[in-house]
Amino acid sequence: MPARRFSNEPAFVLHRYDWSESSLILEVFTRHHGRTALVAKGAKKPSSNFRPVLLPLQPLHLTWTQSDAGTGEIHTLKGAEWVGGHIMPTGEALLSGYYINELLLRLLARDDPHPGLFDLNRQVVQVLASGHEGTIAPALRAFELLLLRDVGFLPELNAQTLTLSPLQPEALYVLVAEGGLRTHNAQDRTGLAGSVWLQLHDSLSTDAPFTATLRLCAEMPPEQRNALQGQLRALLHYHCGVKTLRTRQMLVDIQSL
């Protein structure tokens, strides 16, 4: 049976590691085929056409042939083309991009398409690459919310999850892994007012949810944005099965120098 070929597929490289002295294994996120593993033979050679192209946080078009074993296996990369559109993020924006890649690696199963999430990833990488001051944290919060919603881990934010009771604008609520959105109690470190959760619900429901949610997070007072960050981080760590993500710890270590 001839190998199946996929051509000019929009993709981002999430992670790469050595396979041999001259080749790489790539974990890529593609628009129509989801997360896929590819071997780039000879990619480490100075003369390889792959060498300057297979970079993280860059929009690519990839061509590969599927192995005889089918999905879930490592396939062979045949072509890679840089699409262009933005420069590589630097500094904190670069680490934030690696953080996004780590979330996608941990939360997405292989060969499970998420075209909407792929488009979201492209949007947030463009924001990170723009270098505009003050946009990184709001972009990450918007991405985290939309990622959690896309993979089914975010409850509706306009009602308490277990009782379906409407939120009271002045009351405090917390988002927890086992119980969804519930009333704040004395044991909770932080909470957000019902009015904030309702605003987030509305922004996520628009035709342009990333832009609307980014703008809302950018306009939040610092204490609200910090409270949201803490609750989203705890929820993501729970579903990723870790206490701290590697990229998050790296950023904390650098900031402490």
C-alpha cells in the first residue's frame, strides 16, 4: 500500500529533539491533523534546507508522508516552507511562546484536529511577536481561557457549575478543577467578583473571542488579573498533571536572578 502524503499543511513546531547525529524528531501542531510527530531526516546537517526553517513560533507549511502504521506513529517530513508574517519573539515574549507550546503538548492528543485552536495559536503568537508593551499577560490569559474551553475543561462562566445558580455581580467566586465555578469561601486565597466572570463569559461568546478577551484582560485592575492568573494556572496544572510547568519555572528562575 503506497504511503499517504499530506502537502502544504499549515503548522507550528511545538518541540524538537535529537533522533540521530543528523536528524530530528518534531512535535508539530497542524491545522487539519492536530498534533503530529515527524522525523526530519538530515535536518541537523549544515547543508539541510530544513535547518533554517524548522523553528518554533514560526508559521510553516509542511509536507510529509504517513508511515505504514498509520496515525499515532512518527511520519517522515518531506518539505517545509516558512510562511512569514512576523519575526521571532524575544525575551519574555519568547518564553511565553514556549509556555504556550508546552500547554499544547500536554493537553492535546495526537491526531486530534483543533482548527479553531490552531487559528488561536497563530493569533497569540502574532501578538507576542509584535513586542507591544503590556500585551503579553492579557494575551496569555485569553489564550488559557480559550484553550481550556476548546479541550472541554472550562465550565460556563455565567453560573455556578454544580447548582446552575446565576452569579451575583458583587459576590466572589472561584474556578476549581473538581467543582468548576463556585462560591468563594474562607479557605480560598483569591476570588473574582461575579461581574468579572460574567464579562469574561460575554467576551468568550463574541465572534472574535481572542480579541475581546485580550482587551478585557488588559483593562482589568492588576489585582483582578493576578487573581484570574492564579486560578487559571491551578486549573491548567491540574489537567496537565504537574505542580509547575517547565517553562513557567524557567521564567520564575530568570526573574529571580
